[in-house]
Amino acid sequence: MKSVALVIRSGPTQALGTREMIDMALVLSTFECPVSVVLQDAGVLWAKLPNMPEGSALAISGKLKSLPLYDVETILVDHESCRSWDFEPSDQFPGSVVSHETIKRCLDDSDIVLEA
């Protein structure tokens, strides 16, 4: 089966595409497709697990925390983006802060790369 990397570059207030990307990660992993999630640029702000009103289309913090339960184990947060946003991920966020080189290797090793 092809491996998929989902790159989230939009922050919590910028686009609704992130919700679809997280839903896609959960669906793909349900069908045992290898999935990686990469947060870059303003997308790293999702690693703070922002509290949004329950009815908001951006309320995906619970889904982000549940990614490992769906066997999405490669969740990468770009160190350079964190530094440029003067940001540190929440202790509850399941991902790892990594170098740009690590992210590049992940994307190079993936058969399909989708961005939002």
C-alpha cells in the first residue's frame, strides 16, 4: 500500500482544510495505509491543541490527540517553524519537534504528499 504524508501549513484561524486533512489521516489509517502528519509554517500552531468552541469547524484538538490511537505514529512538528513563531507544542500533543532535514526525509520516503 502507498504511504501518504499530510502536510498542514495553515494555522487554526486560517483555513478549514486542516480538519479534512486530519479526517483523511484517520480514514487512511483505518484502512492500514501508512500515514505521516507534518506540521509546518503556521500549521505548527495546531500543536498547542487550541481550544475552540465545540460547534466550531476548527474544533479538532481531540482528533489530533487521538492520532496515535489510529496508528498514526509519525507526527512531525517543524523546529524551524516553531522557532519563527516563538512557539512550543503542548505537552499533550503526540508529535515530535524535528529538524527540517527529518521532515524532508519523511516527505521523500512517502509515495503521496498532500498539503493544506
